[in-house]
Amino acid sequence: MVTKKYRNVNYTHTKQELWSVAENKMKVYDYFMCNDKELLSKYDTKQFVVHFESNMEDRIDYFKDKYDYYLRGKQVEANAITTFYETLTNKGD
């Protein structure tokens, strides 16, 4: 396991050898995991994992730069839940 940093956010790079059924052999897989408390403190997640380092950088960029977008999505979700329960005809479910 190697600790890396992007935009002052720590994440780890791990390689794991697993059996690939599709290829019928052992294969090495890369995992990049981030559980940076400061980065994720405003979000509903404690960690995330991706398979490519470029995806890790994209996700860190999202979490650092798109909080307003995230909040709008949470509001849409809350409105949809409220509408669903207000229009539910079978209240026993």
C-alpha cells in the first residue's frame, strides 16, 4: 500500500492479486481508496474506491469543487421523497 496525495488530499494505492474468471488466471488489480475526513466531512460518504488513478483525481476534484451541485442534488432527492410519500395511496407500505 502506497500513500499518495492530490490537491492536498491523501489516498492510498493498493494492488491485489485476484482470480479472473473471464481470463481464467490470476490477475493484479489496482485500487485507489480515499477516506480523507476533511474532504468528505460535508458529504454522505466516509470513503470511496476507484480502479484508476485518473478517476481518483476526478473524484477528488468533484468533492473539492462541486459541493453546490451536490447540495442541489440532495434537495431534488428530498423533494422527490416528500412528493412520493404525499402521493402514496397505500399508507401501509
